[in-house]
Amino acid sequence: DGTQLRDFITLEDVCRATAHLLNTESESGIYNLGSGNSTSIWEMAKRVQQRAELYLQKNISLSRKQPPETTQTDQLTISIARLLNTG
């Protein structure tokens, strides 16, 4: 229904973070990549729709299953602190 939360990150930022880690004396291991903000899939779909409409100069419709009235979306928190600590 689109209420699920994700921490979206641009491909450009993934490439920048990868290059940064390859070119620093950082510890090896696992680093979380993210924006530090969570957004629902529905909200991201609406953002993409708006950009596509501007670019294509035509209306684009979105549809989804309506979420249940009692939907409770858990918070999504991904720590990117380890990456930020590398500079």
C-alpha cells in the first residue's frame, strides 16, 4: 500500500561514498549508506511522478491499494554514523 518506509539514496551518493571509502584510510567492514531520513514508498512515488510530469509534459496517474485505517508504520532508522565519522 506504499506506507512502508525506506531510506532512499541517490546512485550518485552511493558512488561518492564508495569512492570516498576507497580513497581513505578507513577501517574495512560494513558501512550503511543512506540519506539519514526515511520516506514512504508512496511519497517517493509521488515525487517521481511530479518530476516525470515536468519532464514529459503530460499527466501521469498513480494508483495503490488503500492502506487499512489502522495502519501503523514503524519508524525506520538507519545509522550512517560510521560513514560520517570517516570525514
